[in-house]
Amino acid sequence: MTSSVLQFQITHLIKTRLRQDIQSMHAYAIQDAAGFVKLDAMENPHRLSPQLQAELGQRLGALALNRYPDGRVDVLRKALADFAQMPDGYGLMLGNGSDELISLLAMALDVPPVQSGSVQPPVILAPEPGFVMYAMSAKFQGLQYVGVPLTANFELDEAAMLAAITLHKPALVYLAYPNNPTANLWDDASITKIIEAQGQQGGLVVMDEAYQPFAARSWIDNIRNTPEKHAHVLLMRTLSKFGLAGVRIGYMMGATALINEVDKLRPPYNISVLNCECALFALEHADVFKQQALELIDQRAIILKALRSMAGVKCWNSDANMILVRVADSQKTFDAMKARGVLVKNVSKMHPLLTHCLRLTVGTADENRLLLAALQNSL
């Protein structure tokens, strides 16, 4: 068989057997960071000390890798519940990162049987710009996605959100607290009204607290104080920003009955024994990671102070381990910083509100000095 015939067959299979909407999408892009100061993905820049590396290595080396994961995963669930101080009456499920949990939630939404062309799939609604996987997960499952623009200063447009809930009656609303890529915590009063409106029309709300280790507050306190107003609210977190981006552990808390239903969709053994043991080890040394978070918060303040003194740069306050800035020419500045060995994220094309914006990850003190110098010299 010639290569041209083989290519024709493959192309025919793609066009006739794979979903047309998937073919029109773009895969999630990951930048090649080899050789760069990597400040593009909101990772914790700190590694374990040599002593902790040795201890963890011994534990991982002793695992029974020939066996499927066992009840040790339940030990991790309990440890995370205790660490998060999970409210009474709540359950917790694990995901291979938050991304898997977001996909499972889209899968769980009720799709009415198609009896006529007028039947519309469920709606997932979120403020924009926001985390791209909210929209992608909806599209992957053939659901409708509705994005509601933030204000020009990246605050919630309360009136627009409430109007969209009334109009679209979404099955699920995502609220990132703080938001990615804008890094800000939205107004609690506006969030409360959105949660109430979504509950009144019978939908779910997910509070996505991926960046909670760096935030001034958590919505879990509101849940604990008024559980009767939060029966329809799920709280999602990840250990990626805690310091374990490579381990891929996400977790979601909510009313036990709700969590039990979504958990039915979770693939068996979705948390490997290696990932599970790494997470347990990290929680046993939570004080180490807490100190790293405090150091990053201090470094964030140093970066923000420097940015505010730079001509031609606008920055926004941050409650995450990233900072959003606007420059005169984002592509030119991004390319120039990259040429100087510093890799950040150009988010300018993600949404019109992000025109000429770059997202800077907070790194170590040395990395941040290189970041600021590269930015200053690239404007």
C-alpha cells in the first residue's frame, strides 16, 4: 500500500467517523520550556529538599506497582477532607487533576432524549475570560457553553450574570475563586446573589479554588456558615498549586449525595498508587508547602510593587501565584522576553478583554529578578 493511499484512508476515517466539532477545535497547547526560566504555567517553583526527596523515594520504591490501587486512596480522601476542614454532610471525590473533575461534571449533566429538533442540551455558564477547560469540557460532551464577559477591570458583571442565568437556566455555573488568568477574587456579595439565583432555578454551582493556597479567603467559610444556602454548591480544589503539579491530584467536595452520583462516572483506579502516595507524603509535610506559599505571596508583593513603577505596564492585584499585566504590544514583548530566556504566557488572544495582556507566574526570588529585568528590557 502506497503512502498516498494510506493517507487517504486515514483522512477518510477522520472525516467520516470522528465528530466534526472536535475536528474544528484546537488541542490544549503546552509551550516548550526547555532552557527557559519557566514562568508560564503557575507552578510552584520550589522542589523538595534532598532529605524529603530521599524519604519520598524510599516510600515510592516500596509500593506494590504490580497491583491496582487499593484502599490507600480512601486514606488520601480522608486526609484531604481533614486538611480542607470539609463541612459536615459533605463528601469528597478525587480526580486526575481538576481537569478530570470538570470533564466528569459535564458527563453527569442530564441530557434530555432527543424527540424533536427543538430539544436543547444543558448549558454550562461561566464568566469570561476564565479557565479554558470549562468551555472545552462542555463542547466535548455536546453541551452548550455560555460565556458572560467580565467588566473591563475583570470584575464580575453581576447584572449580566443574573440575566444570563434567567435566560439560559444553566445546569451548571462555574465561578473561579480566584480567577484564571485574571488572578483576582470577585466581590462576595455578587457571588452570593449568583449562587442564590442559580439555586432558585435548580442548577449547580462549582466554586473552583485552584489557587486557594495564595488567596486571602476561601468560599468554604461561607458554605460552613450557611449550609442551607449552599446545598447546590460544589467546591473544587487541586494539589497542583499546593506544589504537586506533576502529581495530578484534584478533589471536589459537596453534599454527599451529590458527590456520590458524580463519583459513579469516575474511571476505576484513576489515581495511581504513585500519585496517591506522593499526595499523602505532601500532606504529612503540609507545613513545608505552607511556607513555600507564604514565600510566593511575599514575592508576589515584590513583583507588583516593581510592575507599578514600570512605564508602559498596567497590572492588576492578585490573589494567586500569577499576575496579569497589559503592555503596548504583547506579542513583541513576549518574543523579546523569550529571547532573553524568560518564558511567560501570552493570553492576549484568549478573549477580547485580554488584548495585549501577558500572564506572569510568580517564581523564586532569583527567577523574579530575571523576569522583571526581561520585561523592563522588552517593553
